[in-house]
Amino acid sequence: VYRMLLRVVGLFFLVLWLNHVLCCCWCWIGTNAPSDTGIRWTHALGPGEKPYEHSNELFLYFTAFHWSMAQLTLGAIEVTATNTSERSFSILLALCGLLFSSTLVSSLSATMIDFQMRMSSTHHKIRTLRNFLKQNKVDGNLSHRVMQQAEKRVSNREKLTDEDVPALLILSASLRVELRYAIFKPHIVRHPIFRLWDNLSGNTVQHLCSDDGCQTPAVNFDFLHVSDDLFVAGGQSQTMYFLISGRLLYRQDPESSPVAATRKSEVEEGDFLCEAGLWAYWTHVGSAQALQPCQVMSITAAGVMSSMAKHTLIKDIVTEYASQFYGRIVSACPPSSDFPSDLEVSFTDFGELVASMEHRLQVIIAEDALATQTYHPVPLSLTYAREGVQVTKSPWIKVRSKHHKEVSKDSLQDEVRRGEATIVLNGYGEVQRVVSLVAFEVTRGRGSTEIFAQLGKIEEGVIVAGCTLPGARMQRGELPLDAANRILSDRLWPLENVRIRRLEREVEFQDGEDFPLRKQYLRTLVYVTLSEDVQAPTLRASVTDALDVPLKEVYVFRGGKTALYAWITRSQLQHYKTPEGEQQLSAWLSLLKSDAPDASDNLNLGLEELLQG
């Protein structure tokens, strides 16, 4: 209704504007145009036997406006042409009036007929639905809700899809593929794996986006109204979704999902859903419903498999990626992680999966990422070791200057080739260096307020103070739980009879100040309960009151590099990470001595012996 009214009003104002222009031209001709008869239309007598030229300007304007309307509508008025210029203009407008009047009438008629047909179709649909509800004796409350939603949706204008544009069928196959590629590419490359596809072979992504004569293309748009379901729990799926616009509500219920209570979470624009459907036979464990009108892009597993087979390198990468993703699906369960859902499968970040791939593929992915970025000519120095603090009270605490390593494109490529770095391109086209870590929060029991922390390391006869949670980097191909068990066995073996309660993932990003490289830290925090005392040599400070450090003793672990550990509170952990706290900690470590009553005791070692051997 509103569109029809707007169109009619628009035509009305167009007619008024056109008549205004013509009446101004008629006034100018009546006052300034050359006259071969010596008279003009403004010399004619108007009301009261008074010439028009002596009338007021408003009356003269409306007289000319009336004349112009009469010419366009083939009407008549008392004003007539009195010379050749005026007669020629009148004839021209009469010819234009023939076309204008018929065009105006036909346009208004077409608008009204189109409106009536659409209203008739709408009324027919609503009337048919009402009869259907009556015949099936649907409850009045439900019937009212059905009618209300149907009336609201039938009046909405649907967005156009490929099927709504017949002209697309007359395009050549290659041009149609190029068009679909241009439409879908900005959205599909938001996933890092498909951005990698596009960098390695744009033709492969074009094939993925093409309809290829199929009834169901591999990539397509879906449009959802409010309260529409994108998918429901229990349904089978081999499709991944990308929310382009709108908001979705994802809901998991205990009846259909491995959750103790109902969970709800909103899906925002730019989020992917059901990636597991591309790499496994997936069953939805929740339902997604539209909170707003949504546009969703869907990608089918069959289309991905068909397209990747056309490029050997992409096939190798996707096969390895899918294998790593599938391994995390089947291993995702407490306590190592939550059960997989349609929104997330734990530990499937793109960079983390790349870090688990074959080294050959890691190098290819890193070189692709580095090739897309323009680097600064001056390399950035990154700190690779913590600075030791000099304390004069002990000859064993030495000064260690910061070790800088110049980082450039070539040096990064060398690190990748040696297997020392994982570099990827994220969904926004940014180069990221991925660092996967496992850290432990060890407590003595449920009511304990202290945690087991690393105070420092001994490297080449130098104590390097640094308070942090115990842990290490993950190795290629490791799952977080496997890495946790390896670190407990190799580095933290004195912690006997420990119980892993749960694992949590923390993600942190750091941007380089002078270097276009973003660091992504994937930190898996392992919560561990220790049921017995730590079986390791201990050291105590030789002067307990010399410094304001409320520590009693430290434990010496020899697993690879020698490290010093102690029980501290969380507030102390945060304090010793600051420059002031690190200096206090370094000074206190300089006072350490053997806690053994006998220096020959095999369970206790002197500080000098530790530093020397």
C-alpha cells in the first residue's frame, strides 16, 4: 500500500514540477520573445477588461500554469496564441500532451492494477490459510498466532535470490561463475581455510562458488525471518553456515544435548556455525533461531570435497586439516574440554590445527601468509629471554643482558622451515604467529588458597628470575591433554598423585609495534589437584628477614632445565610479575641455601652445586 501511494504521489509532484517549468517558459515567451504580429498573449484582455500584463504576478503565474496544464491534458483555456512564437510553442506542447496524457493514464492504471493483483493474491493466501485452520479445527490461540505471523510475513518484501532473476540464465557459464565468485568471496574468505584456498588457487574457489548446473549449489544464501529455524537439534547436517547479517539464538537443552541445564547464547554477525558438518557426519546438538531478519551463507561438504579435488596442494592441506579437526571432535569430552556443539569444537582454532599438520604443509601455509604482507625495511628486535637482575649479595646471581633476535621476513621463513614457528593468515587477512602453550594451576585441595608457581630457571650458571605458572609449549600434533600429561611426566615429575580436574582455553593477542605481525597465544590452563607433598629437593633463604618476601622454601626440579618452584598466593603471583616484584624475587633467590641438614643428602642440593652443574 505504502509503495503504491508513494508512486502515485511521486507522479503527482512530477506533473506539478513539469507544469511549473512550462508555465515559466510561457510567461517568458509572452513578455520577451519576438512577435511578428506586434501583439502578445499578455496583451489580451483578462477579467475586468484589463490586460494580463497589468495583472499582479500571482494571477499571471496561475494563468500560465493553467494554460500549461491544458496543453498537456489536451484541454482548453481562454488564453490563445497571438504570434508565430506562441503558436509554435502551443503546437509543440499539444504534441507532447498526446504522449504525456496517455502515458500518465497508463502508468496510473498499471500501478493500480498491480496493487489490486498483489492485494488479491495476498487476500487469497490469507483466506486459504484461514479456511485450512477452520477445517482442521485448530485451537483459537494457536490459530491467532499463525494468522498473525502469516499476515506479517506475506506483506514483507523478500530479498532476491538467483531463482528470482531469470536474466542470469542467459549469461555464459564462465561469466555467471565469475559473478557468483564476486558475490560470495567477501564472505567465504572470512574463514582462514578458504582464504588460503583463494590465495593458492582462485579458480578452485570459483568452482566452489559456481552453481555448475546443480539444483543445490555448494555455496548459497539463505534468508530467515524472525523466529525462523536455521536448524534444529537432532537433525543431520553436512553444511557450514556463516551469519552475514542479523542475530541468531543458539539453544541447547538436556533432552537433546550433553548439558546439565539449558544453555542459550547469541550468534553475532561474522560468526561461523557447524563447521564440524564439513569434516564429519554431524548431528545438531542444539537449535538456532533467528532473533532478527538474517542473511546466512551456507557451504556444503559435498561442494568442498568436489572443489578441493581439482587442486592437489589444496587437497593435501584440507585432508590434513579435516583429519586434525575430526580428531578433536571425537576426543572432545570432559575433563579435557566441553562436548562439541554446533558453535564450537574445543581446540580447533585454525592456527592450532596448522601447528599440528605435517611440517611440509606448515611451510607452505606460512610462506603464503608472509607473501601477502608488506614488511618494514627495518627489522624489529623481539625479546627471547628475560633479563636477569644483578644482586651484590651473592656471586652466583649474574647480569644477563636481553638477547635480541632480529625478525624479518627471511628470518621468519627460516624459523618456519626449522619447525620453530607457526605462521598463518587469519580470516581478516592479518599475519599471525601462533604460540600454543600449556600452563598448570596446581592446588593442594579444594579449600587451598596457594598455587604452585615457577619462580625462576637456572640457565648456563645464571639464575633467571621469572614468576609464572609452570608449563611449556605444545609440540606438533599434540592435543592439550596429551601435552599436559607429557609435561607432568617430563618436567613436573616430582608432582606425584595429581588429578586433572578440567582444562580451559585462554586466547590472547599481541600486536607488533613496528612489525606487521600479530601474535596469538593459545594458552590451555590445566587445573590440577595435588594429593601428596612435593617430592623434590628444597632450598631456603640464608637470611629470612633480609627482604620483604613471604616465601619459606623453594623446590628444585631437574627435568631438562633446572627450575625453582614454590607455593604462593595468586596475589603474590601477580606482584612478582611486575618489575618491582621481580627485583624483590631476584634478591630473595640470591639468599638461597641448601635446606638439607647434611650436605651429602641426596635429596637436597646446594645453590652452588645447582649453578655449576
